[in-house]
Amino acid sequence: MLYFLYFVAFFLGASFGSFTLVIVNRLHVASIINGRSKCLSCSKKLEWYELVPVVSYLIQKGRCTACNAKIGNDHVIVEIVYGFLFVLLYAFFLKDKGINLTSTWWSIYYTAVFVVSGVLVLYDLRHRLVPEYFLYTFVGLSSIMMFIRLYTTGNIFELLTPLVISVPAYILYLITKKKGIGLGDVVLFAGVGMLLGTEGAVAALVVSVWVAAIVGLLLQMINKNTYHMKYALPFVPFIIGATILVLFTDITVWTLVGLFS
């Protein structure tokens, strides 16, 4: 039974991953909700059996059944990533809660957070831009978690969490002269602070900066002509990646301090 539930979680996650990619593909271009999916090469409207996450891609060998054009690998990659993300969500947050209003609420909440986060990541990777509507939606969703902590702990300092994390990010924005990090990233960090709390958010900030720096150096070593010092490395994927890491592992800034002490 447990393996079946993991399979259901993976399939649901892959489905939401596919939907997230649809949003990114249509954002500022076409209606997100209206209109059926179609091949970007021949405009053939896709049938339901061509839209089954992961499975359809494998059966069709990554090609359109009408024009044989290649379907981008990003489709199946996003679907698989979201599939495993929802398996982790079930394993860490929902497995022991059963089926009730509480588990339903958390399922809806984290699904919304993951979809919005995915849009931010994929759009930044493609366009080096952070879509404002989804950025502020992420902040709004994160504020719910902040107010839940405020209600359960009664600690009024929870309201300062967005500043504690966004101020260092803003300083980094000024130090790098707006090139290493953008204002959208600063706002995103404020949302991360609301979502994770101060200690977790600081850990996410440190991890994202470290990993981005390491990746940037490796890319320069591989190809200095393309990945030079002025190359704008999209930072949102590192912020969201670090946020998800903290969310599932509960590491804090003190955990990181302990690694080097």
C-alpha cells in the first residue's frame, strides 16, 4: 500500500510539473488556463494519451507523433523532478497524518508553493527575469506560514523575519552592483524568510550563495569565453533549491556553523 501511495504522489507531482511548464511556456504569450496543449512545431493539438506525464514522453521517444519533431528534454526532466518532490512531500509531511482536513490543507498549500516556485525557477532560467505576479504570490503564500508560526509560538519577532533575511540580500545586491543579485531576488529572500523562519532562511541564503559561487567558478573553468566574470548566472534556481533543501532537512545556520567548527 505504501509503495502505491508513493506512486500516486509521484504521478501527481509529475502532473503538476507538467502544468508548471505550461504556465512558463504561456506566460505573457497566451492564456494559461484556456486552450489545449499543442506541438510547438506543427501546432497539432495533443490528445490525452499524449499528455500522460513521463510515460507519454518515453512511449513517443521524445518526439511529436505527427511531425516527428523533438520534444524538449526539459518536459520530462521537470516532470521527474516534481514527481520526486511530491514523493518527498508525502514522506516528510503527510504520511503520518492520514486523510483529513489538515493533510488536505497542507497538500494544497505545498502544491501551490511548489508550482509557484517552479515558475520562478524556470522563467529565470529562460529569460533571466523574475515574473512579478508569481514572485508576490510566493511572498503571499510564505506569509501564511509566518503567521501560523506567530499564532503557535506567540513570538512577535516572527514579523521581523523578512527583514532579517532580505537586508543581507539587499547588501549583497549593493556590493555586487546589481549584477550578482537582483531586486527580485531580494524580495524572494523575504518570502523565504517568511516560509522557513529566521534560522532556516539564513541557512538557505548561505547555501544558495555558496553553491552559486561554486557553480559559477566551475562554469568559468569549463568555458571562460561563455561564462566570463560578467556572465549573469540566474540566481533564483539556487535560492529555491536551497529553500527546498532546508525545508526537507531542517538544517539551520547553526548546522552550517557546526560543520566548520
